Amino acid sequence: MTRDLPPLREVIERHGLAAKKSLGQHFLLDLNMTRKIARAASVGGDDTVLEIGPGPGGLTRALLETGAQVIAIERDNRCIEALAEVDAAFDGRLIVHEADALGADEAALAGAAAPLKIVANLPYNISTELLIKWLKAGPALWSVMALMFQKEVADRVLAPPGSKTYGRLSVIAQAASTPSRAFNLPARAFTPPPKVDSTVVLFEPSAAAFAHLPALEYVTQAAFSQRRKMVRTSLKPVFGERLPTALGAAGIKETQRAEEITVAQFKALATGLAGA
């Protein structure tokens, strides 16, 4: 099908789609790379895929080539006409919603097709907000996610306890899913090239959805906002006089710092707080 579509650089020029910094846009034009992303998520003809920020449609083409149906959310109205051409070339299997992804109701868009596969080259400026939104939605919305982040964000998602990059995002992502690094992409693969390399991260939902993510967000915010302080100080505003009991139940010493506490221990703290 893609033989009927012009090269992506021609599409960008014809539709005036120069990437906007304000939207965090960096277009991936290499179809070998976009196909690699689709393969990483094991996208096939029986799947319905959610894509965020398709831009001129490079990754979109690769997803549609598999036979899948694609639901795309695009905020930039300059891209809508270009995406209509992609839809026409793939027998109407592309559904485009012009909207801000942060405010979108993905479950309503998916309908009976849920759970979806979410595959996206995320806009850099909203990538972590979208990730947390989808982690909260859990396996009712998605069965797998293949998401491209700035490499430093991916490193934070995957960081183990005790590392300098371990923080709130690490805990929340690892509590709600099993993330793994698929592959890295150099900055030169994008147009325009960002200042940093990128990484595709795969997420599989946890076997049992963690029910207390709001409490986990609250606890990790307090702990990591003062990450150099011992938890007997940083978590005192959260638990008050119950703090020694809560720490003891989670197997945490009062003298430990946030970066030393495991995901399982943070989950225990959040469960205790939610049940209080």
C-alpha cells in the first residue's frame, strides 16, 4: 500500500508540516525504524492500535502495513489532510481524532476494541503525563505499550533502587507494569534531530492491577521531593504519628532514604495509606 504514498519528506513539504517545538514534535521518517517499532509491539492484523501524535504519518504507515486498525489522536490540525491520504491508501483503517491527548477519553475511543495496543513516538513535552495516565487506566485499556521517550526519561522509567535516576517515575511505572528497553535511536534518526537520543520502552501490564496508584503518587511525591532526607522526615507529613507503624509494616528503616526503598516497599506504604 505504501507504494501509492509519496515519501514522507515530500508530504512534510507539501503540507507545510515543519515540526513545531511548542508541540514537542520530532518526526521519525525512516520506515525501517518505524517498522521496527511495530514489530517490537507485535502488532498484527487482529489488533487495534492507539497512536498519539502521528504527525505526517511515518509510524502510522508502519502500523497499518501490519493489517491493524489504527486510532490516532493528533492535536496539530496541519497534519489532518496528510493523514487523510494515509487513510485512503489503507482502506479506511485509520481513524483520526483531532484532540489534545492529555484530555482524550481513550476508553471511549476504543469502545469494544479495548484493550488496545498503544504505540507512539510521544511528544517530548507531555510524555510522562501520558504514561502515568495510561498506567492508571491499566489492562482494561491496553495490553501492551511501545512508547518512545527521550533516553533520559526511559532511563528513569527503568531505573533500579539505589541508582541516581531512580525516582517517582521508576516506582509508578514498575508498580503498574513490567517495563523493558526495546532499543535506542540516535538523534540523527529524527527530523529535526533532538538534542538527545531516544529509547523505545515496552510495557506489559502487571498480572494484578495495583489498586492504589493515587496513594502511591502521593507517597512518592513526598519521598522523592526530599530524596536526600531520611524517610522519618520526608514522610512525616503523609503519615503523621502512624509513620513508625507504616514503615515497620513495609520493612523500611526510619533512616533510609527514598532512593533505597524498593517498589514493593513503596506499594506496601501506599496500600497502608489507602486503607487507613
